[in-house]
Amino acid sequence: MTEIIVSSIIALCMGAMVIFIRLKASNKPVSVKKIILPPIFMSTGFLMFVVPYFRLSFGEVAEAVVVGMVFSTLLIKTSRFEVRENDIFLKRSKAFPFILIGLLVIRIVMKVVLSSEIDLGQLSGMFFLLAFGMILPWRIAMYLQYRKLASGMDENIQTKGV
């Protein structure tokens, strides 16, 4: 039970840090690199599955990824871009911090409930997959939205230059 409490406190701290970073990020232009790098960096976490303690069954993998993808819809709906002074910025969403906190609370409740039925290693692997299953579709959606907006800006620049 101590592991659950400690990991929940760490998750709350990380969630607060993500909210803080996201709010500050809306003051700087977005780039393709800033969109695609987080899931690439996070993908190193898949090395955990080399250790048998973290290995999951196919059903557990599918369940974690599907739940992550469902959660990602909330993030996708609250992530919008806007053009300011020929740069693309992530538009601040008043709902984003509340959604992130809500997802974090749901995750902690799930962890407490599931910890009595699933080994800590497997649970850790499932929550990693849940997070990756949430971040990857969200970032793909952001990338597609960014490219669409950027190509529209390119067309406007070309037509103004003619």
C-alpha cells in the first residue's frame, strides 16, 4: 500500500508540473519538434517490458491502450492552435487543467482499486501503456492540426507575395 501512496503523490506532482509547463508553453510558438518529441522520448519506457516483472498479457495490453485512447479524446478536444504574428501557438484552454486533474484522479482511483488484483509490476506496465496510449493519439492529432494550419499559412504567404 505504501508503494501506491508514494506513486500517487509522485503522479500528483507530475500532473501539477505538466499543467504548469502547458500553461507556460502557450506563450511560445509551437513547432513540429515540440509536438513529436514527447512520445518519442516516452517510448524508451517500453524497455521496462524486457524485465519479466513488468510483462503483460495481450488482454492487459489491449485494455490499457484502449483506455488511454479513450482518455486522449479529452486532450484532443481541448488542444487547439491559433496563429499570432505569423507563428502558431497552442491556444490556452480553461478546461485543460481540470481535464488533466480529472484524468489524474481517475488514474489514481484505478490504481488503488486494481492494486489489490494486479501485481505492482504489471500495474506499472499497464499504466505506462495507458499513458502512452493517451499521449500518442493526442500528439498525432496535434501534429495533423498543426500541419493543416501551417500549410494554410504557407498558402496565404504565397498569395500575398504574388
